[in-house]
Amino acid sequence: MLLGIAFLVPAALATLAVDVLSPFGVLEWLATLLLAIGLISAPWRDRRPWGPSRTGLVALVALVLIRFAGGGYSPHARLEVLPRGHETRVVDPLFEERDAAILGARLFTWTGTFAAPEFPTLAPLLVTAYDDMELELGHRLGTTLPSTTFGHDTGDAFDTFIVEPDGEPRGTVIFLHGYAGNFVLYCWQVAVAARAANMRTLCPSTEFAGRWWTVHSERIVRAALAYSARQDDVVVLAGLSAGGFGASRLAPELHGTIDGLVLLSGVDPEAPDPLVPTLLVHGDHDGMMPIDEARTYRDAHPDRATLHEMPGTHFLLIEQRSNVRAAITRFLFDRQRESSRRSGDAPPR
């Protein structure tokens, strides 16, 4: 019975988002619910060859096998473990990021975990953003959330989403995720902007809290930089929310290895001179990292930092997807032109 309750808890939680679960998510929810009911009711039922517990277990195993068989990776987007660059971890293909993200947003909202006024808008935003991404991307990439939750990412092995441009890359954007782990949804927004500038995007994973300024996480950033430096002449560090906070702290320490800095809805206003051109994109009604923090940073480094204030909240990256992408792409083209002038190459068009 205890085992049945263990399966019943996630099935019960999933009912909070069953209206927006992916097709696979719905099937997994039904199979888990059937398995839980079968295990809990087993002491009071006659044994049958195909009772609910056995049927639910077989269905779950079948769904797992289908996920492994239908990985759906494409030439321009994949999930790997860097810096060695080998296949994903076993748990990465087992879960649907969309389902976990929307369920988590609803749980955080209903439990009042975050006091920011914009948080109740997150779940509906995620539904639309995932729908759009699935149309653009055309396949699923798996998720890093299990590995991140259990602390598997280190400087020697860390999950990374990699998105390649259509042609020969003219550089790399290294994107640092925020609190709650590495979501391909946010990585993809930045990757679309980078692809427009013919640049590769690496989205490495660190701990759940996204504290990129720690020694542990800095090792991951440096390993990602070393991986990209083998091929690229332009490297831009970017970060979202806590990732932006961490990137603003790390940038001075990485002088000579990066050519630009992009801070999205997150910055340490007291961070020192970044020593490279810096783009800040921030929502004017951000209730989690107020716009004044970005203004303070810009005013402290007027020769380096440019601030784009846009109507929106802390979730600006998915609220204003097109405008944020366009601002990032223009910044990346500028960095490429600077690099071309220094090297004497033809500037990008």
C-alpha cells in the first residue's frame, strides 16, 4: 500500500495541470494513476492476470521505451553532456519539460511560494510559449531537470543544450539559466536570436538554484568557454534572472575570454566593470528583480552597458519573445563587426 501511495502522490499532483499536459504526459498520468490504484487496492482484490497495477506498470514501461526509441534529435539542436560531448544521461529523455514546468508554475502560484505579483501569469505564458517552441523546434530535446535536481552537474560533466546555426558558426553564446534549473524553453529563445546571427548556443546546467557565482558553477562556465574556444572567434556570455546576476559577477573574471555580455531580467547592481560591451534587457514591471537594479548597473558602467527597457515583468523573455530576440541579435551582430574590424575580416551582413 505504501508503494501505491508513493505513485499516487505524483499522479494527484499532475491533476493540477492535466488540462495542459502533453499527450505523453496524459498517458503517463493515467498509467501512474492506474498503477497507484492497483497497488493500494491489492489487499482487497482478487488476483487477476491483468489487474490495474500490472496494466499500469506495463503501460509505464512501454511509454519509457517509446521515449528512448523516439528521441527525435535534429542536426541543429541536441542535448549532450559536456565537456566530453557524449550522449545524454539515462534519465534525461524520461520526462517532458513542458509538463514539469507548467505543473511547477501552478504549484508555486497556489502555494504562494513567490510573492511577485506576476507569478500567477506564468503558467498561461508557459502554455503559449511551449506551443510556439514546439512548432519552431519540431521535436523534443528531453530535459535536464532530473540531473539538476539530484546535483549531477559538475565541471567535469554537465548537461548542455546545444543549438547550431544553419551555416558555419561565427561564434558562440553561452547562456546561463536561472532558478529552478536549465529549461530548453528559455535556452531556445536565446538560441533563435543567436541563429539569426549565425552563432552557436550552449546552455550548460548547474545546481537547481542557479548560483553561477559559486566556485562549483564557475568551473562549469569555464569548461563551456574552453569547449567553445576551440572553434570560435566571438564568444558572448548571457544569463537570465539568477543567471544574469551570476553572469554580471563573472564577466570581469572572464576578461579576455568573452567579447560581450547579455543580461536578461537579472543583474547584480553592485557588480564591477564587466570590461566588455553589455546589453541589459529588462521588464519595466519586474516584481522579482526590479528595473532599478538594471538602471543602477547601467549608470555605474555607462561606457559599457546599454539598457533596453520593455513593457513586461520578470518573464519578459517569453512575454516579448520577438522583441527580446531582435535586441539580442542586433547586439551579436555588433560584436561580430567589432571582431571583424580587429581581425581585418569582412564584417557580417
